Amino acid sequence: MQTASRQNAEARAANRATRRFVFVLLPDFTFLSFAGAIESLRLANRNAGRTIYSWVLAGEGGETATCSNGISLALDMDLTEVNREDTILVCGGIDVAQNSSKRLISWLRREARKGAAIGGLCTAAHTLAMAGLLDGKKATIHWENQDSFAEAFEEVRLTKSVFVVDGGRMTTAGGTASIDLMLKIIADDHGEDLANAVADQLIYSTIRTDQDTQRLSVPTRIGVRHPKLSTVIQKMESHIEEPVSPATLAREVGMSTRQLERLFRRYLNRSPKRYYMELRLQKARNLLMQTDMSVINVALACGFASPSHFSKCYRAQYETTPYRERGSHAARLSI
């Protein structure tokens, strides 16, 4: 005997036309995010016993698109007009800002004005933000791009969620997060039974929601389960622009500065000051590689009072200066 939810889902499915997705593939897009999304749709069709979803691949030129692992895919269409009922999913990857052309931005704006639902997989939230499609909306992006995104798009309400749906805009954090988004879409369209069946086919045992965050917890990342150490590291990560002194950090977790020093030496083989510096320099490197911010502004955003001190610390960590790092990255992009 069928359950009421199953009957309701089947009734919705019977009354709904095939939903088409337009996957827009940027140069160097992330294959995993794209594959997770499109395979979820394929398995939805298989489990539904009919074509409830269809898709086309689009991109500039309409010929081929090459992802970051070197695989090239044949495209079905150029950036031409699509149906208002279509769902557009832009698939981003590395160097997303450089790979988001003016023509693409104009095309997205035009389709958005017509009322199309538009999403960004992996780093493509950056593309949507460049087009102004995320202004005033919640969004997410891969954790590696969070710093540069936050600096570039202050009007977007950036979160650390696995995925975000805000009205007609969808964004994911990358990797397998596209599967979670598609499972939500399938559940909304055709019921949770079908979404769960697709998850089972994918051997996807834990379906995440937009309340789940993308990064591992601090204890899992550092391989240490010490509550006070984890708390201090979380405070460091949230105070990059205005660093907090080790003495203040120690006091806030009920320890002496000497005890905090011993704790870091024991578990991380470095001082709190050294660990904090590495966090700040890591953020600085991300900003240098992913934004057009001046070196001076990068220094200020990472808590350095002077460019000379920043350059000295950066050279000690990465054996190059911030200016050379920026220049070598720009040269690689131009090849």
C-alpha cells in the first residue's frame, strides 16, 4: 500500500513537465562538482522511470570546455537565449574571476531579468556576484575562496554552508556539495522518497542541508581534540585583520601565557605566535592569488601594520615577496 507522501510525490511528478538544466561550463571548471550534479539528475530519471530532468551543456563558443583535470567536453550550445523555465547552473573552478568573461556576465544578467533560476557550483558564486545577481542575498563558496570573496563582494551575505538557496539563486561550496543541492531540488520537485533513492544509488549515506558547514571542525583539521586549543585556534581564525595577543587569548580560555605556549608546543610543535602568523600569511597568499587588491591592502587585511614588515614575514614563509608572488601568478594566467 502506498504512503500518502509517495502518492503526493507521484501526483506532483505526473503533473510536472520535464525540467531542463543548462550547465554553463567555465574554462578550468571543477569536474567533481559538475559530475555530482548531472549524475544526480540522471539517477532521478532512472528511479522515476521517466525523463523528469533534461540538460544541455553551454559555454562561450559552443564547441568544447576543458575542466581543471584536463578532460574536454563537447558543448551543446553557445551562450544563446534559453527558456525562462530553464535552470542555469554555472560551473566554476580555478581562476574563476579571470574565466568569467564580460560576455558571460552580460548573458547572465539578461537571463536573470527574464526570471531564470540561476546557480553557481563550486567557485561560480564569484561569477554570479560579478553579475550582481547575489546582491543582498545569502551565498556560499568554497572555503579556499571565502576570504577573497568577502573582500570583493561586501553586499553579499556570505556563509560557510555547504549550499545556499535564496530565492532564485543557488550556490554551493564545491566538491560533493553539488550533490546535496541537487538532492534538495529533487526532493522539492518530486518528494523525499525519490531524493533518498538517488542518494542510495550514489552510496551517499549522509545528505547534508544548508545548515551544514563545509569545513571540518578545528579538532578534526588539526588532529587534536583539546577543547581549549580548539577554542584559541577558532579565535585566531576569526581575528585575522586585528590579531589578538597570546596573553589575551590565554586569558580568555583560563590559562596563563606560559601554559598556552606549552600547549601549542606539545600538540602543534610551534608557538602560538608562529601559528597565528602562518594563518595570517595563508590568508594573505589567498588574497594575492585570487583578488586584485593592492599589496598594501592585503597587508592591512591580514593584520600587518606596514608593507615592509608584511614583505619580510611573507618572504620568510614562502621564499618570495608578495609582489613577486602576484607577478608570477599573473604570468601563469597569461600563458
